[in-house]
Amino acid sequence: MDKGFVMREGENGFERAIGILEMIYKLPDNLSEEDVEAAKNFVFPELQHTVIGLLDLPADRELELFFFRLLLGILKEAQRAQEEGKKLVFIPFTFPPEIFYAFDNIFPLCTEIVGGLITNICYGQGERFWDFAMGLGLPDSLCSANTIGTMPFFMGPGIKPDAIVYNSAGSCNPNAKIHAFASDYLGIPQFILEKPVDESARGRELHFQYLKRLIAELEEWSGEEMKEEKLREVMETSYRAVELYHEFWELKKAKPCPVPNIFSMTLLVLRSQMWGRDEAVKVMQKMVDMSKERLRKGEYTAPEELARVYITYIYWLFDFSGYFTWMEKEGITILGDILAIHYFPEMDFSSKESMLRGMADITFDYPMTRQMGGESISLRWLDDVACAAQDLGADACIFGGVHACKHTLGTSAFFRREMMKRLGLPTLMLTGDVFDKRHTPMEMFQEEVKTFVDQVVARKKAPRKRKKVQAAEDSA
Amino acid sequence: METTSVLGKEKEIYNDYVKEWKKKGGKVLGYACLITPVELIEAAGLLPYRIKALGNPDTELADGEMSLFNCSFCRACLQLGLDGTYDFLDGLIETNGCDHMRAMFENWQHQKKFEFFQYLKVPHFFRDDSLAYYEGELEILKEAMEKHFSTQVTDQSLEEALRGWEEVRAKWRELSALREMNEPKVSGSEAVALEVKGSSMLSEDFLRLLSQFIEEKKTAPGIRPAARLMLCGPATDEVEWFEEIENMGAVVVADALCFGARAFAQAPAGDGSPMHRLAESYLSSIFCPRMYKEYARRRDLILETARRARADGAIYLYNKFCDLHGVDSVLVRRDLEEAGIPVLVLEKEYSAKADIGRVKTRVQAFMERIGGGA
């Protein structure tokens, strides 16, 4: 029997997930170790890693409770949106949500955030939704992140989106295709913002024109004009978070890194669902403040920072404790992934036109869109990750290849070779999945990473240590 | 049934036609996707060569660059690029057809470093602004070819190429009519074999080949099919697959394939300069799942073709890991079945001979379902 995840009357998987998440309102602000233990035992065994991943380490606990309460508030707004006369639109994680917050009558819901919630909160970890997709005849090489995220709305009951808006045409086939499919299958409108695979001024100008046309289409569809003042308000809020993002990036350079690993996941969710809202600013501020405090105190979870790794593509997100917490306890710092690399232009807030031009630059250079939708996937991806890894002082890279990501899988051999040539950074190559643990269990991931760090990264560092010791001995 | 006896199957990548062209000093440009206007290449005095693998089952060099989660057709083509089979090419034109293909081109270029490597960027929808951009892209390609190969594309040479390929399309429609007869005079495998061969020819030679073939077939006896099938799917040049299906008594009376009818689907040119007409005829006629918003047009074309050819059923055949076609197949199956046309969806690996037995069993069962079982 499918115990533990019984759908309630009239609800779909998304609504059930946020219903379960509501338990965080009942938790006290200052959770003790005992409280965490109790919370862990309150959920099904297979979901304990979510509780541990978010609450086990003291810094994570403080931040994640704060963050998830704010996130839940926004998700509940999404749930109520249609009742309140708003249009609910699905967007992928590559689409900046702030565009929609500039409308009063359109509310964005990120597909992959829905998938992530279900995977980490609901019994069965979203497998029932993946299996439903397979039952429709969809190929098993699709992306679990957006497939699990969209299927609850196919299976119904409960709310359904009014439209799909996506910008992954040109940068990711599975992402664009599942969103187009959702539109065709559910019989709801779809709007595309294409990012040309053209990095010249001509390509950027075309993208800007496409964005303006998309806004006009959304205005016509929603019956609401995007107002300059509202856009400015949202963009100013967005840029308060941008300033904090830059500060956050700088903090990651310190050795040992004062930023807890799980904050990387938090940043991803903030950017995908909450950017442009005060909640995102509050969480960013807290992440910066906490990291600063840890830096001041010299706090680091493990006795020693053994490795600073850059995840060259995306994290695996079906087991927070097995991934983020485990690495942190092992002394392996996660510096970021491709989705953590943002290029925010100088924003000119003087007019609607100027803000939309800035917005077009943001969407053009949005993570994944910029690299996989670049003129050359391999070179743009390599340049950006190499730059980030070098800037943050990485010792090594991990490519957690996701089986759906044909663009990176098709160019990762080149990437690995060139990363070694350019920066001397070894890359551990793995294949698995973002949300589906059945591809590569977390234990296997841990074993591979541990061996890599012990055998490759530590050895790479060791000669330098020996040289230093030798030099010290010589000078003595 | 030996289906390709009249003209013979293409067996060599570097075939006699191309060798002859090169012997005369001609230059050859490789491309892979139907969104590349061959007219423009031909107007530049170059030979357009559509990348194919002709059933090559080896991928060991390509597997060092691309993963096993990538399309086996693209890996088979890359293999031939890396092992030197395609060294006769004087350049490559990349297009953003799909993620697999982009990775194939990038790896190819990283290793072989063609002096002429041009990226033709094609929008994912047909609209006034995307058309203007695409036309601009064609201008850029034209200038790049002119500069690199010291050639010139004039309005006149482009007009001639447009006319030449329009005649090829008209001839293909004649061929299609022979396939769609009650007792078809042309089989599906013959049609695909012709396109495989013609996709590395100039228009006038392809036209001659088609004309000769059609003339011979007009007087030939028709085939009494056990079942009339339509085949849908992506790029596959595996004529053997079609032969295997047709050897079971079915005839593929119509298709929506890249090495098939989709290669001839360009809408007739409208008004304006030859470059504008070329751009419009291509961008408006890309019946590929990469055109995300245009499923309804693809469905209508497939339905119209299936009805015209009186198909008893349709087979949607695609290579494993092709998400574009894999997803479209769900909708096509739903919509064709609703219209009373049974559909079999088959996922396979490129050129995996071991798959043939499995596929034949499924096709046989499908034929029994639609009343054409042997």
C-alpha cells in the first residue's frame, strides 16, 4: 500500500507537498538537537535525509527554517492565485521569475521547484509521477526535474496552470519539450522566449526584441499592462538581492569556506522562485550575515577543508543529507554549480525600456541558457566554469552528469580534458540523476567522491605541502 | 523483396559521384539537418553533402567524446568524421537542430579543425522577426562561403538553384503519388534509398536520377500490400530497416522522415528577393519537433498524408535518447489513434542489427492488429 502519501480529496501532488510542508510552522524557532531527532523520527525513513540535510548542522538549521517558511508563503500564494483572479503560469528554472512579479495578475510557479518539493517531501520521492509520465509513453531519457514537476498537474485533481512560459528552446531539448508537451497535452497556451545561439550584438538585440514581444503577448493574454512603477519596484528589490549575491560569492573565496554547502541549494531555489520579492532579499541577507559570522569565528564543520570542489553542471537533489551535509562533514566544500553563476548587468532603472533591456541581458546570460544555449556549448560552459572555479580557488571539479542533459553529456569529455589543461583541475565524471535516486544511489556517489578526494585531490595537494615543509626545513 | 534494384543502394560515404566532383576540382560542404538550405550552397558552386552514416555500427572513437546517452546516429556520424571517412569534406555547416547534433558538430570541429566551419543559427519558430533573423543568417553564410571559397552567389545563380530544387520537389511529389497508389509502384525503402543517394547530389543530377527511376517504375507492376503503412520519425538513413518491414508484406506508402518526405516539404517560395524567398520557404516548413510551438502543424501534415495515402497504420520510429521525437510520438499516437489510424511507437538504437528481430516481432503483431498480418 502506498502509505504515507495519500492524496487528499481535490488536491494534486503539489498541493499535497505544501500541505506536508506546513508542519514547519509548528516547529520552534530555536530547534534543539532533541527537536531535530524528533522531527527526523516523525517522517518516513526514506525522507529522513531531508530533515537531516536541512536541520542537522546548526547553521543549516537556522537558515533553512527561516527560508522554508518564507518559501512556503510564496507557494501558498501560487496555490491561491487562481482563486484570487490571477493567472498561474509554469516557468522552468531557467526563467527569471521577477518578470512575472512585475504583473499584478500573473503568478509564476517554477516547474522544477514543484518537482524538488515532491521529491524531498513526499513519500515515494516523486517516483509515482515519473512512472505516470512513463505510462503516457514519454521517453525515460527525459529530465526528472521538470517531468516530476509537471506530472501532478496532468494527473489532477487540484489546480492547473493557465499557461506555460519557457525560454529553453535552443538551450535544452528535454526542458523545452516537456513544457511544450504540457501545453499541447493540457490544452493551455504556451509562450516562448527564445535565446538565440548567437552571442553577437545581433543575437542580443534579437533576444531583446523577443522579450518585448513576449511581454506584449503576456499583457494581451492577461489583460494587464506591465506598469513601469511596478517593474521598477520589482527590479530594485531584485537588485538588492543581486548586491547580496555578489557579497555571498566573495565570502566563498575564504579558506576554509565559511558558507555551508546547503546554502547552494537555497540560492538555487531563491533565484528560481523568489527573486524580485522581499523574501529573497531577507534570505540572501541572512545567508551573508551567517557566513560572515562563521568567517569571523573561523567556523568550519569538518576538522579540515580537504577539498574545494566546483560542481561543473548541477547538483543531485534527491538526498540533501547524503549530498550536501555528507560532503560538508567530510571536509569537502561545494563552491557552486553552473546554476550559481549569474551575470547581472548594471541596471538602468530610468524607464521601462531600459529595465527591459537589462532584463533581456539577464535572461540572455541566465545559467544554463547562457552556456548550453551558447554559440559553442563546450567552450562557453568551459569558460564559465573555469572562471568560477579559479576565482573561488577550487581544487577539483565534479561532473554529476544527469542522463537527460544531452548537451553536457555530449561535450563533457572535451570539458574534462580542457579543464585539466587550462587549470590543472581534475574532474570526476559521474552519471546519475537530479531527482531520481534509482539511477545512482547516494552511497555510490559518496564512495566515488571519497575515493576521488583521497586518491586524486589529496595527492595533488600533498606535493605542494611537502615542498613547503622542505623549504621551511631548508631555511631553518 | 529486393526493393532497390533499379538504382542500387548507396554503399560508400565517399561515393563515385562525389569523387568525380572532387576530381574536377569541386568543393564539398557537409551539413546534417534539413534546416540548411542546399540551394544556397549549390548557388555558390559547391556540392552540398548531407552527413549520413549508411548503417555504420561502429562508434568507439565517438564514444570517447560523446556519452552513451547521446543519439547513436549522431555518434555513428561522428565516428566517420573522426576516423577520416569524411576527410574529403572541405567544410562543415553546423545547425542547432538538436542537442545531440550540436555536440556532434562541436566534437568534430574540436578534433578536425575545418578551415571552413560555419554555424547557421535557426530560430525555433516562424514569425516575422525570426524570419528576418534567419534571412540575415543566410546572408552571413553566403558571405562566408564567398570569402572562403572565392566564389560568388548572384541573384541569378540563386534563382537557378531555387528552380532546380523546386523541380526536384515536384518530381518527388510524382514519386509519392506512385507510392500512394492502390498497388504502389514504389516502395518506402526505394524512396528512402533515393533520398539517401540524392542528398549528396546537385539538383540537376538528382532530378535526372528521380526522372529515370520514375519512368522505369511507371510501367512496372504494382505491389499488392498486406498492409499500407506510414513511417514517422527523425533522421535515419537505414534503408535496411525499411526493407525488413516491407519484407513482411507491408508497403510504406508514405512517410514523415528526414531522409524522406520531410526533405521535400518546403513551401513554394512567395514574393521578394531570392534570398528572402529561400528563407521563408525553409523557416515556414520545418516539420520537426524542434519547432516547439508548431505541433499542430506537424500533426495536420501527418494526418493529411496518412489519409491521402490511405495508410492502415503508422509506425513512429526513433533512436533511443531522442527526446524531441520521443515526446512528439506520444501526441502523434494519441491524435492519429483518435482519427482511427493505429500507431506503433518503436524506440531503437541506430544500426543495431540485434534490434531487428525484436522490431520485426512488434511490427508483425502490429500488422495483425491492423488486419494485414502475414
